[in-house]
Amino acid sequence: MKPARVLITAGPTYEPIDAVRFIGNRSSGRMGSAIADAAAGRSLDVTLLLGPGAIEPANTAVRVIRFRTCADLQALLRTHAPRADALIMAAAVADYRPKPNPLMSGGKFRRTDKPLTLELEPTPDLLSEVAASRRQDQLFVGFALEPRADLLESAQRKLTKKKVDIVVANPLETMDADTVEATLLFRDGRRLETSGKLSKQAFAGWLLDVIVPMMPAAKEQAAAARTC
């Protein structure tokens, strides 16, 4: 029996201003890469969609596909999400990107002494898009990164709006940090917290201990192994 397929996204997006400048964020991709390493260590079939500059997983069994922009990741999700048994959406996708401007196209925009205004447009909601066409036997996990005061309320809104199974709620200081202190919010109303701060490697194993038993494909794989 084929192993359960896990699709993970990690790292930032870089939204171009011109040929050399971009709008990005500080995401290192360490969280998603750690989850990919841990999943591959459990003999799952792992594909990692990884943003620019992000840290690659150590486990060579992980299939790594690079993206740069939100549009790149959107195209990859449309291809790979329908095949996955679980999607773990840990990428820090930009909420806005520069609106196309003829002055910025064709190369590097030259500096002048005049002020420069960038017009931004919202990026597509990638998790909502793929969740809208998901199969019933797929497990979808989203991430919420917010200030502590608004964290759980914001994560609950995300859970409801995006129609996913779990949202991992992280405080802002998790970005580019070595540790994680998270709360999982489930579609059925349950909540589960880490016992204090964990390294991202330890958190990856803790999260998979929760996620894998919920995956129908993983349950079938385990049942087949017991009958062999």
C-alpha cells in the first residue's frame, strides 16, 4: 500500500516591485521544513513547497519544490493539493502585492528625488481556494500568526472562514524564532496547547502525533500494516 501523501508549504513569498526589489517577510521556513523532516521520518510521502531563502529540510526523502510569489504557490497548490491526503499550510504568504505598474516593468526602476507611491492589491486567499474543492477524506491544517491579545479569536475566525480542520495559532514572536508555543483549534471545538515552548523540531513531532491519526489514508496504511 502506498504511503499517505502530505503536502506542506513553508517560507515567505517575494512579491516583485520591479526586477530587483520586492515586498517580503522574515519567515525562515524552519517550521515547515521541520514538519517535513518529521513526516518523512514516519515514512509518509512528503512534498514541501518552499519559498525563497527558506531553509531546506535535512531529510533527502522530502520532495522540495521552490516557489517565489503568491502566484507561483497558487499554481503549485492547484496541481499538488488534489493529490494530497493532508495539506499543512505553514507558508507566510503576503496579504498584498504591488499592483502592476508600467513604470516598474522591464527592469530596475531608477531612483529620483520625487516621492514614490506603491499601489498594492490583495493576493488570493490560497488556503480558502484549495479548501473549497477539497475531498472529504483530506485533512487541511492552517496557521495563524497574530499578536497574543488577538491570537485565539483571530485563529477561530480563520478556522471558520477557511473551512479547514485545524488551525495552529502562534504568537507573532514565533516568526524566525527557534521555539514554538502554540494552540491547536479544531473544527469540532476542541483546543490543545503545547506544554510551554518547544523547539521547532520537537513541535513538528508533537503536531504530527495529533495530525497523523486523523488522516484517513494514514489509518488505512496502519491497518494494512497490522494485517501483514
